[in-house]
Amino acid sequence: MKAGFVSLVGRPNAGKSTLLNQIIGTKLAIVSDKPQTTRNRILGVKKYPDGQTVFMDTPGIHRPLHRMNVRMVDLALDSIRRVDVLAVVVDASEPRGGGDRFVVKQLERARIPVVLVLNKIDLVAKPKLLPVMDWYREQRDFHAIVPVSALTGDGVPELEAVLLDRLPAGAPLYPDDYLTDQPERFFVAETVREKLLQHTHAEIPFSSAVTVDRFEEADARGVIRLFCSIIVEQASQKPIILGRGGSMIKRIGTEARQDLERFFDAKVYLDLHVKVRAEWRENDRLLDDFGMRRS
């Protein structure tokens, strides 16, 4: 038997969260086309006949501009010394550049097996993958290079086998039915934020957060009542999220409620409000309150 931790690291928008969801077989991490969607470490446990792998999705590695982003990058880099195997996820459809070199440079401290995951191969002709592999081989030695499509699942079983094989021998770290360490409140806030990301643009996706103010367990009618706040930095952003006649926040709330009803398999009442907290991305106390973990 083998068991251990695998950290999924890489640049923003490389597809780490989609890969985690594909491997685990359920939605643990929200996804969007906006960079820096993942802000916390998200753990997912997968049991195999010959072992157990504990996967950790991490925020994208980038040059941070705010205290919030510093925490995000610290979480990702801290995982390098806390896990047994690193899976470096890259977008094979994008040209290589300074951001990729920056990520590779951060791996210099790694003293564990490092596997390169070439993601989004569904967007790349196979002959074009070879130059990408060669570029990364020139940067450093990898224990393996595995092409996958996190979206379609192509190559993912092969990747799981490669990662499990490089874990240390040992007994399972979690019970067989254990899925994640994140509480239900986390998934509520992230579901609302996912809809916010989908329907807003410009700076709002990056300068907004969601908190769960109150979580009421199912009542006699089986209804879960959730009260959440969408936090923005500027007063001018509030009417954008509300929309004309409240149309935008109603749309966000409706779609989030539908997802949460599927998640909880129960009726959900979702109440959303918008609050302004100036420069919250630079405020350590607010970041702690919003559940943004320190490394």
C-alpha cells in the first residue's frame, strides 16, 4: 500500500481545480476563466485498490500585488515542503514565457519527486506537444511528463497511476469515506463566488469576496437557510453587482441556490447582500475573517 500527499501547483488558469474535480469525481473547487480563482488550499482524498492519494489544489503562483495575493502564493509555495510529490500543472496550449520560468524557479527548493502535467491537450495538436516537453526538459529534470486534459479526462487515469507510484509506502491517512477537510460554509461561499466570477468583469472578480454570515441547518420543512455577504472594495462596485432593479444579484443568487440545492440535496433559501470594505485585500484581520488562510 502507498499513501501520501500530492500538491497541484502551477500558474493561474493552468487548470489545477478542474483537474482536482476530475480526479476526485465531484466538484470540490470552483472553476472560472478568471485568473486567481482559487484562493485557498483545497484537499481532496482519492482511494485506490493499492493506496490512497491526498490531492491538494493550491492558488496559482504569480507575482503578488496585494497582501491577499501574497497569502495565496505563500500557500502554494509552502506546499512544496509539506507534500510527498509535486504535480506541476501547465497549460500546454499557451506559449512559454516569464511566468513559466518563474514557476520552475520556485521548484528549485523541491527535494521530492516532481511530475510535469501538460494540461489542455484537447486544445493542442499532438505534434505541437513535443516542443513544449522539450522546453520544460531544458528547464529542469522531471520524474515524469504526463499529457492530460482535465476537462475531458484524457490521460488523467495514467497521471493518477504515476503519482500514486511515487508516493511512499504506508497505511491510508484518512478513512475510506473521507473526501475533503473543507467545511460546508466554505462550499457555500465558494459557490456564490463562482457565480459572481461568471457574471462580472474588469476588477470586480479580483476585488470581491464572499462570507457566510449565518448558516441555519434544515428546518422542519427541510429548508436550509443561508445568509451571505458579497464584499467589494469600492462603493462604485456595489450597484454593478446589484444590477438594474437588483437583476444581477438575483441572477447570481438563483444560480448559486440551484447549485447548493444539488450539493446539499435539500431546499435552500439564500439571502445575499453587498457590503463595501475598503482595501480589504490589504487588511490582515479582514483576510482572516474571510477565511483566507496563512501558510
